[in-house]
Amino acid sequence: MEYKHLNGNGLKIGAAIEGEGPLIVLVHGWPESWYSWRHQIPFLASLGYKVAAIDVRGYGQSDKPYEIAEYSMKNLTSDVISVIEDLGYSDAILFGHDWGAPIVWNTAALYPDKISAVGALSVPYTGRGPMSSIDLWKMLYKGKFFYQLYFQEEGVAEEEFEKDLKNALELTYFSSDGRGMSFLAENADNPKYQKNVNSKFLDCLPAFDDYPDWINKEELMFFVKEFENSGMRGPLNRYRAQTIDYEELVELETAKISQPSCFISGTLDPVAFFLKNSIQDGAGKGAFHGPTAESMTKEMLEKRSDLYEDLRIVKFIDGVGHWTQQEAPHTVNENFEKFLKSI
């Protein structure tokens, strides 16, 4: 595996690269790194592909512009296209997780001739709604805590996370994996784990005495060192740019995913709770209960099935929370291979 800098829309975009063959680009989410794909890179390369797992702008060894507008979806999708071209390819297959999922979905929708197939973990394609995501969250979570609204004020979440990055990442990762989501479901009525409108992000998250089986201390420290280098401003600016996205990408209102596509998620992924709130009234009523995550996400997919012209695989992995490809690497790899063989 080689880590090198590529041209991403005029910026340096770092990428871990391995293999030869048709190009696959992997795009991580928040708060992560190319390293989130450590179990997929060698596997996909062994199937006969050239694999480039990028550090999204603002992360790791990639450039870190300061302004919020630099982290618009328009810029991030352009980065992906520039990376493909800098590697000498005319098209690529994309896989993304968390924020990487909207990045790859939207790249496929905006550049259909450049993307031959697309797959995402955790977050399905939603297109462009009737209002910006931030305005939606303000309406749904009025008088309640919602992490994306908390992230809007510049410097606040940065200070909270950067004060102790190791502790912040442990709480963030371990509270929303399968174990953490099961614990929160079991303790849904415990005030200790219930935020209010004045809470911070790390408040009320459960702390565990041991690490889950999907990550060890050495792996976690790799992420810590990446954020010691990058800081949190760039990663958090992605959340602050969503109103810009809504204004800039009007074409997504009618854009569909025309390419072969796949979607994989965990049955305990908390994203399902937010998706449910985006299509139904009643945000904040009760706590998220993991066993309903699959049905909630399926409901979202069914309501917007018109957005996909060739959705070939939909897979939910039992007991898995938000960090899909790290919590269940073998199952994710198996489904990636099945999808790739189908195209």
C-alpha cells in the first residue's frame, strides 16, 4: 500500500493506494480517515482493482482550507472526479460511508459518465428535499439537542473535541457501535444518557471499561494522531456547508442514481433514527431503539425507491452499529464482492 498526494480540484488530497485494474475510490465519513477502510483496501485489490482510499479535504494529510464554503458538496464531489482523473482513469466505482455516502451518491448523480457503479454504507441517497438539511433539523429538533445543530457554531465543537481527542473519539465511536447502541436502547429511560438543548456532543454518552472487538487501542491511536494533525475545523465545516449545498445543487432535485448501486447498513445504526425523523413527524420522541433501525431505513428506501434505477443489493448486518465496514469487515467485503461481480 502506498500513500500519496493527488490533485483534488486544485488541492492536495491524500490517498492510500493499492492494486492494479479498474479504479475503486473509497470515501470515509466523520470523524474518520482513509484508515477506516483498512479491511477493504487489500481485499478489493486482491479482486483485481486499483483501490484509492482518500482522506477527504480537511482530514489527515489532505489540504485543509479554512472557509466553510470550501467544504460544500459541490467541492467534495469535484475532488473525487479530480482524483479519478489524476490517477489516469476516465471513470471509477465509488464506495462511501457516513458523510462519504452522500459524497459518492452525489458524485454519481452529478457525473453519471464518470461513475460506473456506486455503493454506500449507513446513509442512503436522498436527493434534494424541499428545504436544506439544517432548516429541516431546526424545525424537527426545536427545543431539543441535535448534534448537527450543535456543530453549527464555529469553534465550539472543535474546542470540545480537541481538548482530549482520545477520549472524544472513544466516546464517539463506542457509543454508536453495536454495543453502544444496544446499551443506550436498554437504558433509554435513564436520565444519565438523555441530552437537553444545552448539552454538548460528548455529554451523556456511555463510557466503557474495555474496547469493542472491532478496534484496538493501536488502531484508535492512528485516528487520534490524524486529528492531532488536522484538527476538527475542516471535518466539522462539512456540517456547516449544508445550506450552501441546497443553494448550489438545484439539479439534485430531479437527479437519480442511474448506475448499478448497493446499500449496506447495520441493524443498530443510529442514522436510521434521523432518517425516520426526516420523513415523519415526532422528532425526539423517546430514544432510539436499535432493533427498529432496519425497518426505519427500509421505509426510507421504499419511500424514495424512485431515486434508484438499478439498486442491486440492500443488506442489513445484525448487531452492527454505525461503523459498518470496521465492525463487520468480512460481511461488507462479501457484499462488495457480490456487487462487483454483478456489474
